[in-house]
Amino acid sequence: VVDQIRLWQIEGERMKATGGFLFKDFVTAEEYDNLANYADEVGVLVWRSDKRRMFFVTRHEQIAAYLRNRPKKLT
Amino acid sequence: MPKAVKGVLVQCDPSIKAIILKIDALDHDFIVEDLDDQTLVVKESKLVELKQRLEDELSNTQQMPEESGSE
């Protein structure tokens, strides 16, 4: 698992590179909110866009476990 | 179901990001997702090459400020 943050000094400009995973393709805002908020709570969230329903995390294990363990919705 | 894509989140100045877009435009082999004007996700395996190309690009710009981009 890559879990690192690198800073590059390029011509006086700072550039930050963080290894991890981009979550996308959420069907509903509710599902996006739930998962992004969970990622924030467990401290792996580094970037999010509510408008685009995408977020970036440094680790995905806890997110995957959360998805597996959450109660199934009745359809 | 949402999708999780492995990559490297790059957060930088908009001017640096514009150069990354230009580098990627050649073969579309660096960027995984363009997020906003200061943020994008790139392939982890291409990060070192991207950094090298960025540095090349920046030193070229300095040497030839008014050259009509022959690349």
C-alpha cells in the first residue's frame, strides 16, 4: 500500500503528490455523502468534490470494509 | 456501485497544472482524472517520468521565452 506524500520543488512552485485511490461514479448524492464523510471520519480523506461526487483517499481498506458491512437496503 | 481508481493525487499551482495537461496531450498516458484547476490524478507508474518532463518543460521555457513551441 502506497501511503506517502511527496513535495516537489519546481522552479519555486510547490507541488504535492499523494498516493491513494480516487472514488467516483456514485449514483446518488446520499451514497457519496455517506462514504466521503466516513472517509473523513477515519482520517484517510485528502480531497473531495461534492459537485462532481468524487473523493480521494490515502487508503481504501476501511472504505471497502465499510461497504461490505453496511446493512443492505431493501429494494 | 462506486469505483475506486488507484493513482497519485497531484495538487499544484494552476500554471504547473497547465503544463501537465500539455505534456499529457501528446499521448494521453499520464492523467487518470482531471479534477479541478489545481488538482488532478495521475498514474503512479508515470509519476517519475512526469516530473522529469515537467522539469524539462520548465527549463525549455526559460531558455527560449519567445520560441513558437515547435514540440
